[in-house]
Amino acid sequence: MIHRPVDTYCIIKNLQSSGFTEPQAKAILDSIYENDHHEHYATQTQMQEVKHEINALRIDIQCIHTQLSVIEHKLVYKLGGILISGVAILGILDRYFA
């Protein structure tokens, strides 16, 4: 995010002309400035939580990959069996009808 320079003097004078005292105007400006700069940062605890979630997702992905490999092998064996059975049936039918 691009931060533009802020003319705090003008902001305080505008707030004062709207009826705020100088300390009130400064407090408002400080609150806005502080929130603007800190809302985009994560705490160390939040970063650790994200790291733990990423590691948990990696483990889940590895499990899914393993399960898919097992399913793939089972599917290959079943399709191979179907293919062999089909060829055998065609051979038998060829003998009877040839």
C-alpha cells in the first residue's frame, strides 16, 4: 500500500475551525494515523498461527495425495481386469460364432 505524506497542520486547523479544541484535534489525528499504520501488520502470535495452519494444510495435502495414489492403483488394476475379461469374452465369442 502506498502511503502519501499527510499535512497534519492543515488537518488540525480544519478540525479546530469545525469546533474541536487543539488537543481534541491532535487526539483525532493521532488515532487515525495510528490505526492507518498498524491495521496492516500481523502480530507474532498471528504469524505463528498462520504457520501452524499452513503446516496442517501441508499434512492434509500429503494425506490426500497418498489416498489418490492408492485409488489410482486400484482403478488401474480394475480397468486392467475389465480389459482382460473383455478380450477373453471376445475370444470365446469368436470361437463360437466363427
